[in-house]
Amino acid sequence: MSSEEGPNTPAPRDDEPVEYAVPASVRAELLQLRAERSVLMAERERLLGRLRGADADLREALRVQERLAEEARAADDLRRQVDESSEARVELDALRRDRDLARQELERTRTERDQLRMDLLQAELALHGADLPEAVQHDEREAEQLRRRVAELTQELEAHRQTLSWRVTAPLRTVRRKTL
Amino acid sequence: MIERELPWLAGVDAAGASVTGGRISVGGWLVSPAGPDGSTIRIGGQVARVHWERGTAAVPGVPADWPVWAWRAEAEAAQPVGAETTVTAPDGTELARTSVWPESSHREPAPLGEIDFPAADAEIAGDLMVVSGWLLLDGKLPSRVEVDVEGAPRQRARLMLPRPDVTSALPGQVRQAGLSGYEARVALPQAPGESRKVAFRVHAWTRDGREWTSPTRYATLRRRPVSRRDAETVQRSAAFTEELLGRVKAAVDTDHVLVVTHSLRVGGGQFWLSELLRHLAGPHEHKVTLVSPEDGPLRAELEELGVTVHVTGHHRVQDAVTYTAYVGELAMLATATGAGVVLVNTLGMFAGVDAAMRAGLPVAWVIHESFSLEDFAYLNWGMDALDPLVRERWEHCLSDADALLFVADATREMFLPWSRPRRCITVRYGIDLAPAKQALYTAKEDVRRELGLPERATVLLNVGVSEPRKGHAPLLLAFEQVRTTHPDAHLVIVGTHESPYCEALRDYVEAAGLGGSVSLVPIVRDPLPWLRAADLFVNSSDIESLPRSILEAMAFRVPVVAADVFGTREIVTDGESGWLFVPNDLNALTVGLLRALDTSPADRERIAERALAGIGSFLDSAHYGQEFSTILKGLARGTGTEERHA
């Protein structure tokens, strides 16, 4: 027994851990290392979070890209349809204009046809001896008609003078002239 | 010796006439065995002052040794151009009679007439220019008149409008003067508050094709501006309506149709509606509520069909504030009825469309009329009478109504710029075919005997309430021309009544001695016997969308001669299934009649058969009812007009 070991201090048993005093400097370093580890863990978590976020953003961006591509395709289709529709409208307008021109031409043709038919009708009416829709005569034509009319009247007059009635009524005319 | 046996002869040199200060001066010649003493020259019925001179130059065709006297006569007082000059022998024998038209030539006819409206440099309210007046060319009615207004297409004027004032101004001078009126209405669209100065001229043609053009005149059109105060009131009123509508609760029935129409009196549009509702309320089992501002005989007929009728009284379109209030009340009524869809009848009933849109109900609008908005507004409410704010709502209704339904493609095309093609649908009229089928079992001769018509005549028939747009006066004149070459033709106009226009028609028939070959028949409820009696049907109207009378004639297998207007060309192919002529053209109408009358009865029969075959797909009104029912159901169920398109 050593004199340095007191009589009340139990002797350590072989199976019990032996506690050693950790030097303060080591404890301080350990503490620092633990702190650093926490910071690093937090940083790792933050970076992982950012990574996840970036991944999600990437996926979203891909979705948006796909959507935009789809919209672009739809827009192209729409633009093509609009173009086609505009072309169709222009074509329709052109056809309508053509149709209107054709109608105007038809109207002119009908008017000409009608005028010709009216001329024919006038001729038919003349044959029937009916009143004509009067046409103004050119001076020469009028003069010619006048000449014809007088010639006809003259012939008629000559023929009338040869009739029995004219000769029978001659005395009456003589009396009438004397009374005028 | 020769002189004793000479005749009395005279001539008037019409081409050498002149007018100074309204007094006509005209020359001529006289062959007179006793000299000029005692001979009389009258101008316009008045004895003229005459200067006689022994003829030194021989009159062409008169023997040189005959005693010829040249004369120059001048009217003592002003006479109308076209006055007749007569030369009378001392014993009263009329030797010559000639109308004098001093300005007439072989190129240009002499005009007699006035442009009554607009006056030169006139200020006109609105955006429609009405050009009217009267005109005679060489003393006769023109074949056609066109009005040329700057900035608008040239337009043919309606012809032969009654002008009794002209008759009285030209007593005994010109037989046709009483029908010398004309009118053209030219739309010149512009925004409220805007004004525009335009030049205009009148062109006219004689029946032998010579043209006359009036001097140019100017007029300024001005539309009234929008009242800011009214606009604010209207806005408040619309907001109030919306608030009230939120309190109206009713269960919506998609088969329930609210019909808004203009009138329940007797008329074409009303008969159409009655026929349609017979199908909708009958076989298609729609519940129908009808709203009309005007009561009439149609009410009883509709109530018998099970239709609930509500008469509101007239609303004003001349005042935007009261109009908006009316629309608000109608919107609340529409909501409260529980109707699932609104059907509006006629272009002028746009208040019904406006109300449906305010109530959030789908609406189909039936437009029969082929008028521009400017023209329609003038005819119904007067010059610039429509409030600009109401006009704005009208245009809004056209652009936003769920469906615009037309009776002809031509009318649809006219309104297409207001709306979208998919919303504009053509549904042609149908008619009840049973009477036509039954009538064919009755002999034509028997019907004619009953109606007092000549059994062997070629009967031309026109049916329609007589008014200027029906073209009855031009028809009479055209018929007068053709009856000389077709003496067996007999014209029947069914639809006369007491009016100045019909009075003018009667006067003309009497003056022209047409009594034996023209029958003017008052309006009849049932014109079908007349159709059975007819050989040809003539439609001389200058504005029609799709005349039901033509469809009825076709159903009766009567060939049709018709003016080429709007929907007519969609059912008649010229020369194939009838005959078309240019409207408002007397020559064209005359030739139209001639073409039909020149066609043999067998060919006419074939033409009538082709016409009936051409319209067979839509003629039966049962199909018409089905089509409307499909459209209304589609709108009520929110599928728009897709069901119909499908």
C-alpha cells in the first residue's frame, strides 16, 4: 500500500473506465470543431435546398419551354389560319367585286336588249297603227315625213276628187264658198 | 278654178319652236283656198297672236302653184312647255295638232319638271339624302331616272309617283303628268355631329333611249350630335336596370321562347310570325310568350294557339332616356317570364334585342327588311329623328345578337358587315302548300267565271297592298304598251284601297281607256283564287327580300315575271324558271312582260315546273318551323347555332 493513497479512497477496479481530465485547450478545439461542423452541415443543407430549388426551377423551365413551344406551334397554326382566312376574305371580296361587276355588265346588257326589244315593239305598234312612244325626229327626217304626208294627201285628194260623192256635192261647196 | 277644189292643209314646225319669257313661239304653214282669214292658231288652248305671210318658198311636197301661207304664232301668255299647238280652219275643222317642245332634239329630250327636294344649297338633317321631284321628257314619262350623289353609288329612282299638282298645272296637256313624280333615297353614313357637303345630279332616259341630265346642285347633310347629359342619364338608367335585374328570380325553361314583335295588326310580317308560331307552339312544343307594342286581330289567333300575349304600348326611339327605360322594363319582363331564349321579329324591334342582351338571354333576331339603317330610320321615324344614342344601341344589337336570321342571302350579305358570318343565317320562307294542291282540282275557267275574268284571256296577276314601292303604276304603263301586240292580255292588280296612289291608278286606267283589259281589285284576305285564275304572275316591286306572293304563285304553278331585287334572283333564274327585269325601269318592265307573253303556253308550263322544283327544298313551312326550333333550342342550351350547322 502506498502512503499517498488514503485509507478512504477506494482503489479503482479494473473494469471501470478511468476518467482523465481533458485539457482545456483540447476541449476548446473540440468545441470549435463541433461548431464548425454545425455550420458546415447547415451550409450543406442550404446548398442541397438550393440544388433542389434549382432542379425544380429547371423542371419548371423545361415545362414552360415545352408550353411555349406548344403555344408557338399553336400561334403558327393560328397565324396560318388567320392568313388563310384573310386570303379567303380577300378572295371572297374579290369574288364579290367580280360578281358585282358581272351584275353591272348584265344590267347594261339587259338594258341594251330591252332597248332593242322596245324598238321592235315600236315597229310592231306602227304596223298595228297604234300610237307610238314618240321619238323626236331630226329636222331632215321630219321634213321627209312631211313631204311624204303631203304627197299621200295629194294622192288621196286626187282620188277623192274622182269619187262620185265629191262630184255630187260640188254645188254645195260652191254655195259654201260664196257664203264665207 | 283649181283653188275652188283645193283642200285645207296645215303643218306645225315643232322643231323651230322657241320660248322667250315663258311664251312659246312656233311657226308653220297653211294651204288655204280662201286665204288665212278665219283660220285660228291656238297654243295650249289659248288663241295665239299670228303673223301671216304669203308663202314665197314652196313647202316640200306641196305643189308650187298652191296658195301657201307661212305663219308665226306667239302665245299671248306664258304656257307650259309641251303645250299643244292647233291650227283650225274657219269652219272649226282641226287641221293640225302638235305638242311643242322647243328644247327637244334628236339627241336630248326636252325636260319639263322640277327637283323639289333638296333645294339648291339646302341644309339637310341626318345622313340620308332624299331626292324627289317630277319629270316629263318630251311630254312623256321617262323610262328611268337615276340620281347621282357624290360619294354614293348611282341609284335608280322610284318612278311614277302620284303628282296631282302637276296635272292641275298642266290642264289637259299631258295625260301622264299625274304620275310624273320620282324619288330616290341615298344613304350617306356619317357619325353624330358630322356634316358633309355633296354635289348631286339627276339623269333620265326617254323610252327611245335619249338621256337628259340636270344641272348640278349642292346640299349639306348634318347629323345631330350626341347629348352629353342624355348619355349620362342613359348610363345611370342602365346601371339601375342591372341592379333591379339582380332581384328578379325565375326558373329558366329552355323550351320557353319569348317573342318580341312590332305589331299584331294584319300585315305580311305578322302573318309570317303567326305561321311560324303555329309550328313552334304546335309540333315543336315550345312554350311561347309574346310581347308587342301594338294590339290587333292576330292576338286572338295566337291565344288560340296557347301563346301568352302581352301588349306594352309604343316606345320612343327619338329619345334615348325613355328608350333605355323601356328596354330596362322589357329586360325585367323577359327575365321574370323564365324564357330561355328570345326571338325578335323585324328590323325595327331592336329594343327587344337590347332587352334580351341586358337580361343576359340568348337572342335570335329575324330581319325581313332589305333596307339600309339610314333608309329604314327615315321611313319609320322621319328625317334624323332617331336619337344618336338609340342608333348606337341599334348598331350594337346587330353586332352582338347571337343570331341574325334572314329570308334571303342578299339581305344577309347586306347586314354581314355589322355581325359575323357564323351568326348570320338564311332561313327562307316556307308556305302552307295544302291550298295550292287543293286548288289544282278546280278548273281555271270556273274560277275565272266566279271572279268575273274573261275566260280566254291571258291573265297577268299582281298581288300586294298597293303602294308606290309595289310598282303598280309602271306596271299599268308597261301593260298599256304590250296589250296592242297582245290584245288578249288582261291585267289584274289585287290589293288596291283608298289612297292617293290607288286613286292615281284608277284615274290612269280611265284616262288611257284600259278599263276593259285591267281589273283593279281591292285587298282580299284570300288571294288564292286569283292565283288559280292567273296565267302569269308579275312582281313589279322595287324592293323585296323574298316575296311570299312569288312563292305562292310558284306553288300554284304560275310562271313568274319579277323585278331583279334582293332575294328574287335566288328563286328565279332568268329565262329558266321565270323572267327577271331591272327594277325601276319602264322599258325593262315592258320587255319583261313581252318576253313572258311571247313564250308559248307549253313553255310557260315547263318554266313554272322548273321554278317549283327549284324551291321545293324549303317551300313547305313545316321544314321552316323545324329549322327555327333547332336554332332556338341551340341558343337556349348554349350551343349557339352549332346544332343547326351540325
